[in-house]
Amino acid sequence: KFGSSAKKGGFDSEFKTPSKKGGVGGSGMTLSSDMEVGGLDDWSNDAMEGFADELDQVASLERAAHTTLHLVQELKTSTAEVTNLTSMQHKDEAGADNNTGTANASASLPNLRSPLQDDTDKAQFLMKLAPRIRRLEADTVKALTSTLEEVLGQMKSRKEEEREQQQDQGVDGPDDMAAAEAEERDLLMIGHCLRGLALLGRGKEAEGAFARVAIMPLIRSKVSMGRLDEGGARGQCTGLSSLLDDIANTIHGSFGSVLRLSEATFGAADDGPVEIDFVAAGVWAPLATAVMADPGIKMALFSPGIAGILQSNYVALDSFLSELATNLLKPDAQAEGKASTNAGSDLPPMPSADGSVHFAPLYFRPSVSPDLITAAQGRVHRHPLTADFNKKWNLPIYYQLRFGECCTRLNKAMARVQKEGWEADVYTGDEAFGKELREKLGFELPLFLELYDSLVWLWRPDVILRPLSHRFLRGATQLVGRIVAFVKDGLEGSIRFGETPPPKMAAQKLENGPASENGEPIAEPEPVPDTSYCWGERLEDVAVVAWELTVLETSLTHDYVETVAAAIASADSSENDESELQELRSIVADAFAEASHDVSPVIRQSWSDVIVNILTLQCSIPLSAVKGVAATYRMTNRPPPKLASPFVSKILAPLKEFDDSYSSRTPPQIGSRWKSAVVYTVSARYSEAVEELIATVERTENALKTRKVRRTASGGMSDGDKVKLQLFLDHQEYASNVAYLGIDVEAVPGLVKLKSLTEGAVSLNAQTQGAGAAVPVSG
């Protein structure tokens, strides 16, 4: 309120500041005095006139802010103008003194008493008024701030009274019309105060007043250790989520209209600064300060010592922070209903029956768009206190705890598998999920079920923290690498399975050795048998483990990628579009494709080296019977053979049996090359054995020709021919077995050689088949 000179357009020193006792301008009437008499539903005409007078006084403060801003700008302009002129005059006088040689230090100093040009009289006059203008600016800011605090205080009291009536009496509160009119007048006065402070560049004072009056008392009344632990044991912070929801709902219910007014008036849809930011500086800043300043609450939230509690605390606070602007600026149901009722009533104010005029249709009704809410949320994240708040979380330690749990789980599983074998039931996860992994992905061994369950566990909602996604991604690849190394070491024999006896202690001879009660010496315990084995020498184990690695490799590059992508950025989230989600999947897929590069060599080694070598060794065992073919017909008078030797069907029997059992679990990248490798090697060895035998038979035949007496039957067949015929029949049987395995006979070098070695017996075979069984005689 201004003195008499305010009516004439000027200002004097009688500008009054608000006081708690006298109200605005010391008028002797507080803003809430009429509300305290009779309640909101029984206002008198005098009270209405009082409110109109108060509204006019607050509006005059905004006009005073406009005038003060004009005077301050004029003062700054005048100061700059006078400074510029005096500096120019100083340079001219200094130059003249230098030319005459009479310059001195005192003459070079500017003096406000120096005569100025005629056009600087206004500037000189305003500079003399500088102290009063600055005092006017300070008093205006003080008046606006005090009025804002008082209006916020009475709004807070009214909201608390409404809530108490609803809780105690179960009624809907005061009259809706009276409450709406009171809130509209409060918002009008708050709008005047905020605009006035923003004009003078004192938005920080408005934010501080809102935080002191509206937010800090609420925080002090709600935030406590008891409230944090509500519903759980001490230190578990089970009540954190409900506490944050209560704070957000209470602020929205009490001051949501003020927040929407501020954001609609000063908010910007871009990332630029705003004059007044109640959401970030008025709500979030005091809440974050209170949480970080209390040692007990700070310790309970940021350093609970238990990974699960830290994760739930982080998720609750992160969710609260990321949705703060939306929860505070959303319109309440009552406001939406009122807006829909008044829609389309943009009519000019009309006088009522009692002669009063209602200007409510012309009032500014703030509307906050989604873009403004997004911008406000961005300012919350960019606030300096947000960075300090995020630094309080010791997230690397949390990752180490979670990763350590997975490592411990896998170490226990591998130790038991090493002791009991691959079939040991080491799966500790959910049975339903284990059944799903068996049916959907194809895992069979419990160790690999345990591994995949651990990998999925890292991305569960109650484990993963999005800022640690890169660390969890690296941890998942390390777990895969740990299992691959375990398999590789066992495959190469570095790790043995089964029970290994402890090393024997050096025997110590004692004079008085241990004895039983009857004086007889105690017998030494029997040595523990060594039951250890190398599973890489067991064909079935190698095949099964190689198949599990194949399933793991496929799952990592397909199903697991979707699991990770869904945990980092859900497809239902509005924060990411489809292109960003696709890019995320591509990054994760590339990471696990690189990690699976260590899996493929182990699979190839299992099949191309280990399985091929074992089967080659097993198939080569019957080849020792090739040498016995000659002994079968030498000097035995046996008839010429018509069937292949019994050992021929046993040569590829291990390969046939293994192929029938594991053909459906052969890795696609291996194909049938492993079978070809076995057949090629066995065929080469077979052809070498046959070649040696034929050479021996021919040497024997040549030796027999030198004998003087050689008996042969007419039309008979010599023993050497019988051997060659038997080798021919064996080759035919072996070739048919190779063809049964799906391998081209003509592409096997050993079979081609066998054919060339036994082709001389084709005529013998035809002779035998045509003439029937011959009656050979020994020669």
C-alpha cells in the first residue's frame, strides 16, 4: 500500500510493508481474518468487500513491481550513460594535459560534481534517487514475498481443515461453491505475487517462500525413521513407497492448483530456464535436502548394507523422481469436473439479482499441457541437487553383491557336478521356470539350467538397476565364460570328475604307536579307491554337453536378448520409440554374439576332435581281425566264401549306434562332417590292413609255386584266391554300411583304394555265384 503520492503517480518513503499483525500495507486486517469468522459457508457482504480490497491491494503490489522494474531499468541506463560520458571526458582532458605537459594524477580522476552536458540532467537526477529506488525494490520484493507466504499459509490451513472434517465427520467438507471461490481468490493473489517477483528477477524468493511455507512443514511432519520402517523390521524401509506416495498426494491435494498456476504461467516447453520453478526448486529441492541432511535416514536409504533393500529403495525413489512432475501437475478430479461443467460458458460477466457482478468466467484458468509436464520433469532431472542425490547411491557395491551371489551359486553347482557327474541335480531355481526352460529352450543338464536361471535372475525387476545395465551385461558374459572354461578344462582333462583320494601322508614310525584297549596295534585304514575319471573320454557325456552348449549359444543370441531388452527398456514404456528399442536389441545381440564366440570353438572341439577320435578308436578295434582272414583259409580246406566276415558289421557299429542316438542333437554348424571324418580315417586304416594282407598272401602264393608237389582239384580255387574273394565280399559289406550312414562311397579315399585292391576277385565272385559252391582242396 502506498502513501498519498501514489495516487499522483509518484512514490515517497511512506511505502508500507506487510506485517503479521496489520496485513498488507499495515491496514489492520489480515488476509484470513474474514475466513476465521463464520467459516467458508457464511461470508458476509463486509467480508466479501474485505476480500475485494485485499485482492486490489495485492494487485497494486504487482503494479508496484512494474513501476519498480521501470525505475531500476532507467537507473541502470542512466548509470551506464553517465559512466560513458565521464570516461570520455576523462580521456579528452588526459589527452590535453599530455599535449601541454601539465597532466597530473588528480586531474585524471572523474568527479560527479563535474559539470555535465544538458542531456544528462535526467540521468544525474535518477542517480541521486538510486538509494531510494533500491530501497523501493527491496520493499516491494519483501511485500510480495510476505503476501505470498501468508496466502500459502491460509491455503494450507484451509486444506487441512477440509481433510480433518472428511476424516472425523465423514462429510465432503465445506460448501463446494464457497471453497471454490476461496481458492480462486487465493490463486489470483498468488498469481499477482508470482508475476511481481518474476518481473523483478526474484523468482528464487518465490521458490524459497513456497518451500518454507508449503513443503518443509509437510516433510518434517511425515518423514521419519518410524514411517520409513512402517510394516516391516527396523532398517528394511518397507514404508518408503507408501511414504513417497503420501507426500506426492498430499502436495498435489494441497498445492496442486498453485503448481499448475506456476507452471502454466512461467513454464516453457523447451529446455530453457524459467523464472519460477516450483516443481524442481520448490518441491524436489527441499525434499532431497531433507533426505540427505538427516544422518539416520541417509544411512537407511543409501547404505542399508543389504542388496535387496538398497535395490527397493533405489527403485522407489527413482520412480518417485521420474514421475514427480506428472503426479504434481495432473489435474484433480474436482477441477476436471468443474472444467467440464463450465465448458462453453465464455459469456461476459452479468450482474446478479443483488446487483453484484461475478467476474469468475474471466479468470485465468491454468492448463498444463503434456509438453510442459515433460519440460518440468526435465528440469527436475537437471537440477544440481539431483546429481548430488544420485551420487549418494553406492551402485558399484550393489553390483558386486549381486554378481557375487551368482558366482557363489554357480561355484556350488560346479563343485557338485565335478563330484557327482553331469546328471547331478544342482538346479536351485523355480521348478516351473525350469520346466519351461526344458520344454521351450531344450536344456537338459541341471548345471546349464542353473546357469540360465542365474542369467535371467540378473534382469529381474527386483534385482536390476537401469544405471547398472552395462555392468550386468558384462557380468552375464563373465558367467557364461566361467561355465565355458569349466567345460573346456574338463574336456581337456585338466579337471577330473568323481572322488579323488586325498594324498597319502608320509608314514612316521613311532616307538609307542597307537594301540587298542587290549594292547594290539590299530590297523591302518584301507586306502580310498580312486574313482575319478575324465568325462572328456566318455562319448555320451561329450555329446550331451556339446548339445547343451549349442542350446546356450542359441538362447543367448535370441531369447536372452529379448529378456535383457525388456528389462532395460520395456516395449510398453512411452520413454522409448520402436527405433530406439530396436537399436537396444541390436546392441545387446552384438554383445552376446561376441560372448558366444567362446562357445563355438568348444562345440567344434567336442565333435570334430573328441567325438571323432573316440569313435575312430572304437571303430578301428575290429580291424585287427583282418589279419585272421588268411588264417581262416590257409590249409583248412574251407569252401570259397559267400558272405562277408562277421567282423565287418562290427567296424562301423559304434558309429551307427551313436548316430541313431544323437543325430537329433547334432549342432547345425557341425552337420555330418564328423561322420565323414570317422569313416575316412577308419576306411584308410582298413585299406592299409587289406593291402598288407594281400601282399602277405601273394608272397605266400609265390613261395608255394616253388614246391615240387602241389595238389589242386580240377576247377578248384587256391587258398589265396579264397582270401581275396573274402576280402572282396568284406569290402562290399563295408561299402554298404558306409552308404547306410549317408556318405558317398565314391568320395571316401579309403573305399576307393579298397575297391582297387579287391577288384581282382570280381571274376572269382562271379565264378562262385555261377558254379555254386566249389569243392576246394588244400595244396
